Amino acid sequence: MIASQAPVNPASTPGNTARHFSKLTVSLLAAVFGVVGAHWWYLGRRWAWAATAVPCLLIVLVQFYPVWWDNPPFLLLIIPATAGFIEALVFALKPDEKFDARYNPKSRRQTVTGWGPVLVAIGVTLFGSGILVFGIAMIVMHVYVALGWLDGLVL
């Protein structure tokens, strides 16, 4: 092959400086660190600082309670954790064309996913649903105890 007929890698051309976001990376970040909005930072979203500041504030407030796992700030962390799990599912199961149209419009590369995002979606479904059910149970128990509904209950 002569040099003029060699295939050109679009990522190596001087005019292409657009970053190409990986669907697998975004879904893994949302699954593992979604509670603090790590996937928002990766994607360069405008309000990423707020998605990180709120859970961090809740984590700081947890320190002022004698029991770290049974207080309102800790129980409120269920909301951003669940949002992270849901966004991980959305990113993992979004078709490649829609993902590229939304997050890689200027990149000349196309996202071609295999089993990685599917496995992330399966893991998030199993682990995330367990965390959510545990969180709901903890919230219900916290409210019942706070309202005195379990006073005098002998099992």
C-alpha cells in the first residue's frame, strides 16, 4: 500500500480534538461513584459540582450523630446512590447511536460496545436493588422508631 492509500485514523488527524466518551466508563463511574456524581465530572456536565457537594455535605453531617448509620443525613444518601444506579442503567443500555449523538457529536469515532455495558447493567440491577431495598427498610425503621410506633413491642 502506498502512503496516500493508507487508512487514516480519525482520532489522529490534527483537526479532530474532540474527546470521545466511553459508554462503559460512564456506566461504571455512575455505578460505583454515582453517589458523588463522578460520571458528571467525566462527561463535563455544568452542575457537576452540585452533584458532588450535596452528598459530601450529607457525609459531613453524618459525623455529628452518635450512630452513623441511623440518622437522617445518612438515610438521605439513598437518593443520590439510587440516582447513580439508575443513570448507570440508562448509560449502559442506551443504544450506541443515541449515546454518540448526545455525548460524542464532534468525535469522528463511533461507539461499539460489546458485553461490558450489559454486564455493568446486570451488576447494577442486582447490587443497586439490594442497596435500595436496604435503604428503604432503614428509612422505615428510622421513622417508626422516631415516631414511637415500636415502643413496647416485644418480639
